[in-house]
Amino acid sequence: MDGFGALVRTCARSALDFALPPRCAGCGTIVPDVHSFCAECWMQVEFIGDGGCDCCGLPLQATEQSTCARCLAKPPRIARSRSAVAYDDLSRSLAVRLKYGRKVAIARTMAHYMASLVKPERESILVPVPLHRTRLWTRGFNQSALVARELSRRLDIAAHPMVLKRTRRTPPLKGMSALQRRKTVAGAFEVADKAAVVGKTIILVDDVLTTGSTAEACARALKRAGAARVELVSWARVVKPSQLMR
Ligand SMILES: [Zn+2]
Ligand SMILES: [Zn+2]
């Protein structure tokens, strides 16, 4: 009965999403196009785009070619990182509402702006950065898995939300140094289904990219399990103002 009730609620919610006029995910005003920002919010959003270093996506210095000096010196495990927008009040409010508010509509808006940054290959699969199961129980869903599902629909590539597992609960990384973050998340991820990743290009999906230590720990587990390449696409990225491309 419970499952049925949930199904009815889900259907009612989808019908509602469908019947109501599309609204801007930033401010709630009615917009002509589904899952997009209104003109005012659009002006306010710092889109990061697909330029910058081939690898990390950050802006290149005048002396750098296609890969930045940092990535050349120490190639990251994530071969390609892309984020739709810079992390600020507006993009943060979307990330928060993805967790607690109109989840499906917000996930669709994010996927709308993230899809063009993904360059799927034949052997690509989408893998959301997992939550620990205790957090999954309390929240009831993984916000990155919702975004991965919407990206999967748009790009017609498979999403595998169960492939990667978080084996232990990690404390919030906020306020930690890069080294502390790396130590905290090291070994926190495990591949649950090796057959699904061997030889594949894994596109990790996350909501907010901060220093990338969580994504790197995921990539480490995926590579060890035989993934050919690991990429990352996130909704927002914490960037210094000097790192914005204008
Ligand atoms: Zn708006
Ligand atoms: Zn780079």
C-alpha cells in the first residue's frame, strides 16, 4: 500500500509539473521555456562554459596551450571536469532546493544547462557521486542521482546509480584544507559492480564541485576497478572570481 501511495503521489506530482506553466528555477517567475532561467536570473548566473583547460576546465594562462601547467605537471585522475555555473547565492539556492524542494523540476533545470558539457562516447555511462546509505535513508534520495537520471534522458546514455558505493560516512568537508579533505575521503568509495565499469568512460555526476577531492576518491576506486577513463560534470563549481571566463 505504501509503495502504491508513493507511486500515486509521484504520478500526481509529474502531472502537476506538466500542467503548471514553466517557472524560472531561480526566482519562480513564469518563463516561456521549460527548465530554463528567466532573462533576469540568466544575466545573474555565472555560466562557466566549455572553455579553459581540456582537463580541469579552469581558465588557461596566456602561456598555456590546451592543458594548464598544473594538470600537465600532475595529471588528475579525472580526465575532464566541467561545471555549468559558478557557485554563488543563486546556484547554491538551486542546489539546496534540489535536496529539499521541487526536486524533479530543479534536477531538470540543472540537466538542461549541464547536458551540452558532456561529450559522450560509445562506452560512456553516467555515475552519480553516491551518498552513504545512512544519509540516503534520512533524505530518501540522492540528489546527484536525480540529475544523472535527467542527463541520461537528455543524452541517451545509461545512468548507473548503484555502481559506486560510499563505504563509510564522511564528515562535511567544509573548512578543511585540501590535504585534510583528501585524507577524509580516501578509501570511502567502492565499486559495487565491476562488470559495469570495466573498459568504460565513467562520467561522474555531482551537484557542487569544491576542491574535487571527493570526485578524485571516486575516480581512484573506479580506475582500480578497471574503468578506462573518468570524467566529471557538476552543476556548480566553487571558483575564485579571477577564474571566471568572461
Ligand atoms: Zn528568474
Ligand atoms: Zn588543468
